[in-house]
Amino acid sequence: MYDRLIVGQRNVKPYLVSDKDIARLREKFNGKEKKVRAVVLLAQNSGYIKMEEVAFLCKITRMTLYRWRMQDKTFQKECDRLLDKAFKHTRNEYNRITRRRVFSLAELCGGWYGYRNLEDIIYDLPLL
């Protein structure tokens, strides 16, 4: 969908389902492209796309998608597996950002309070 998501001024790479996973899904679902596409859309846009939009993009009814999610164990298992991979990827991306981040004096002194009242904090610091 997008190459990168912008969080503040930092770049976060979104999760993309690999070709290897898509090929494995095609084998699991016996070549049913609509199911494969639904799983990929749900995994890549985790939480940002509605079920109605997934059904529209896959050219199926919402009830069909609901039935797949409730009754098809293979569909449920594959959705859960890919969503877990997507969440791990997102967590790792945010950790990568925070590891390289340089904290300002205001953040070290008091977080958000330090941003708002930087002058007060600086003048209240004990002299060494």
C-alpha cells in the first residue's frame, strides 16, 4: 500500500507478506486466490482496513468473509500466523527507532513536562 509509514519524523517500514508465504498460502488454499488475497490484505494492513473493504477488494460478500473467519480453521490459523509476524515486525521497527534515538535534555529531565516547562526545569536544577 505505502512504501513507508511516517511516524513523527522517523521512517517505519510496513510489513509486506513475502512471495514465499504467498506461494505457501496458495498451496494451503488449493489455489483459491480470493482466500489468499483476503489473508494477505488482513496481514499487511493489520488494523487499518475494515472487513467491508477487504471483502470489496477481494470481490466477495461480507458474509462470505465472516464465514471464512468463523468456520474455516485453515483460514483462521493462517490469519493468526501472518498477523503475529506483522506485529513482531512492527514491534521490531519501533524498537529500531528508539534504539537510535538521541534524547534531549528536556526529555531526560521530565518527559513531556520537560518539553512544556524547559526553562523552569533548567533553572531549578541544582548547581554542581
